[in-house]
Amino acid sequence: MTSIKRSQQGIALLSMLLIAALATTLVVAMIERQSRLLREFAGQLQQDQIVEYARGASALAMAALQADADDNNKADHPNEAWAQPFPPFPVPGGLILPVLRDAQSRFNLNSLVADGAVNAPALAFYRRLLAQLAFSPELADSLVDWLDADSIPMSTGGAEDDYYLRLNPPYRAANRSLSTYSELRLVRGYNMEIMRQLAAYVTVLPSSAKTINVNFMPPGLLEAMIPGLSPAAALEVLANRPVDGWTSRAEFLDNPVFFGLDADTSAQLDSLLDVQSRYFELYTRIRFGERERLQWALIARTGRRSHHVIAQERNPLWLPEFETEDADDNADEDLAE
Ligand SMILES: [Ca+2]
Ligand SMILES: [Ca+2]
């Protein structure tokens, strides 16, 4: 064999090795790409599955509410079937934990301005609630300004564009209803600490929801409604709730605690209290694969035969503490089984 031939063979061998190495690199790259696509696909499948599970939980909640509406519904109260805790639902690869609760046990901040005008009984009540929590009653004025259509401050504690445009960064007053509780952070005087404490007493619903369902009302709200009512007396009134709830405002007010109230307070109670709820909240915790999601949905009862999800949020910032704790406890027990 000549040396030229030998060198040609060597080059050919080298080329073969190079091609083999290149092919290996390409195959590895292809496999990596393939498995990345597979992972993304699996992630997408999980995501789709989570969305489907959230829909399923909403359908379940609405079916429970529909059954309630069909059942001679004089009142909505904590002993009704829909208000009982749902068991955690195991699903292939995961767990769904829905919590359905009444959404009208707290004061609706948006009701401060309804039908384009300040709602006087609501404003008087909100000022008292703020005072009871040792917050400045001026927080009511700045919120009314945030909600009302005009740009004239309610008082020196109020705030309209003039105030917000001087901030850094500047912004404008919304001059419409709050979309979420988080939006309150933008309103003059409110901060995270105030919002944290206030969250147990207030909520954000469409402005037409002007009433609080006494069957779910926390004692702190009742205290704020009746000047001079002690915490113990408020607790006692609510502890005497009939098994089937109060079925009318008159029945609730038929208690010596409410006798002899001044005309203003009586008028406020008339416009603030009810025994039914038109709004409900569904918190659905979904654990699936390595993912966990909390889905919040606001359900409106718009008629005897209709319930609709009118707002929803993924992993909402503001959560009632007791619910997340409960959900966690149940989930841990269930997962441990
Ligand atoms: Ca009911
Ligand atoms: Ca305004």
C-alpha cells in the first residue's frame, strides 16, 4: 500500500468519525428538543386539565346554589346544604378543594356610590365601622371620591385628580366602582395594613349589592351598625340565629337590643340588612402534578333559575385566612392517606 493510499484511507476514516460525531450531536440535539417539546406539551396538558377542573368546581357550586334556589328559598343561611364544606375531590393525578361561601356577609365598598349618587346610609355606616376599627373616618371620603363620577373632593380628607396627579408616579381617580379589593391600595389613606384589618368586614361587589345578609354577618359589623352595642351583646344577638336562619329583616330586628333606636339608625338598618344573598364566592384549590393553583370566582344569583360566574381571578392576592388554612389542613390529610 502506498503512503498516498494510506493517507487517503486515514482521511476517509477521519471523515467518517467526524460525520459520526456530528450525527451523534444532531441526534442528541433532536432528542433534547423532542423531550423539551414533550415536557412543554405535558405542562400544557396539565394547564388545560387545571382549567377543566376549575370549570368543574364552578359547575358543582352552581348546581348546589341552584338546588337551594329551587327549594322554597326564603333565606340563605349557614345551615343550608350549599354552605356545608365540600369534601376534597381526588382526581387522577391530583386533588380539588372547593370552598363555597356567601359573599354578602360583609359591607360592599362599591355600595357607597350607587346609581350615580352617594348612598347616605351606607356612608354613615362605613364611617362608624372605620371609627370602630380606630381608623380615620376620612377614609370613607377618599373612597367615595374614588368611586363617584365628579372631581370635587368630599372634604379635606377626600381626594380627586388634583391629589393623585401630584403623586409620583401620578395617576387619576377611577371615578367608578372598584374592580378588585387590591385596587383600594391606590386610594388616598389606604395601605396594606389597613386593608388587611378591614378585609374581615368589607368586600367588593357590584354597586347594586347594597345589603348585608344578617344570617352570615360577623359580630364586628353588627357592633358598627348599632351605636353603643357592646361586643358581647352583638355576639349574643347573632348566637341566637334560628336553625333555619332569620327569614325576614323584621324577624331579625325583633330583639330588645334593637328597640328604641333613633330614626337614623333604624333607617340605616332598613337599607343595609337582608336575609338573602345574591352573591357567592368560590375558592377552588387545585393540586395537579407539581402544580397548585387557587382559583377565585364570584357567582351571581341573577334570578330563580340562573347563576353566573361574573368575575374570576387566578391566585388572588386577598384571601380569607381561615379558608386557606382549612383547605391546607384537609389537603395535607388527604394527600397523606
Ligand atoms: Ca337559601
Ligand atoms: Ca370622583
